[in-house]
Amino acid sequence: MNHAWRPLILIVGLAAVLLTVRMFLVPSDFMAKNGDYKYQWHRVGNEKFWRDEFTVKHKGREFCKQCHEDKIELVADSGHARVQCENCHVMFNPEKKGHPVDLKADFGYLLDIGIDRSRELCKRCHSKLPYRPKEFTSLTKGIKPFNMIDPQEHNPGEECVDCHDVHRTGFK
């Protein structure tokens, strides 16, 4: 036998062993549900377990729209159109929470909601970082520049909301 065939036989043999082992280790219901091969790989038999074990905490813009339709309309035509309300209004600091309605008791909402007007909140998305894109695609206005700041140079010590209307994404 020619020495060039030996590595090929070894590679084919390893592939056959790996496929055989995979057949026994990977459950038959492990698949990409709905045909989305990028994000949907999971065990279909586990869906009920995950649904029961981990309740959905974020209710999204439609939940907020019940009471805050005016704010939802403002945001829909702004640079924050793709940002869900909870990205900014979920409170991680229990002392700062302060929604006028008790959402937990009245609606079974699992998160503390309030208004955080801190500079730190805006810096999460608007700090200039080398890996962030320079522009974004607005749902209504096409490609727009993504406004980034250097927090050390851009009005240090000032709160962003003193000058900017966050729902309209512009100056007050």
C-alpha cells in the first residue's frame, strides 16, 4: 500500500468513529427548530422545562404602551426605535426604583422599573469604543451616524439628560 493512503484512511476512520459516537450522544430531538440554523439549535423535548423553569421577565414595548403610548410614539421615530424600554428603565439599584404603579402586584411584572437619569446609563451604549460601529440603520431614516462620545472629554460631570431628550434622541 502506498504511504500516501495511510493518512487518508486514518482521517476517514476518525470521521466514522466521531459520527458513530455522535449518533449515541446527541439526542434525536436536538435540531434547529423553524429552520433558523443560526440561533435555534436546542432540544425540542426541553422546551416545556425551560418555559416552566425560567419565566420571561421582560415584557417589551407592547406592555409599556398600555399606559405610555405617547412615549412609545416618540421613541418609534427616533434613534432609539430599536431599543426596548426595559433596556433603560429596569432598575438594578433598589433605592432608585420608582414606578408610580406597583407593577409586581398589579401585573405580575418581575422587574423593578423606574427612571435612571445617570450619565452611567447613557455611557453603556454611547461611549466611544473601537469595536462599535460608526453608523446604524434607522427604521425610518436609513443609515445614520451612531453618536458616540468620549466621556472624559464630553461635558464631564454633567448628566446627559440635562441637554438631551432621550425619547426623541435630540437636544431639548
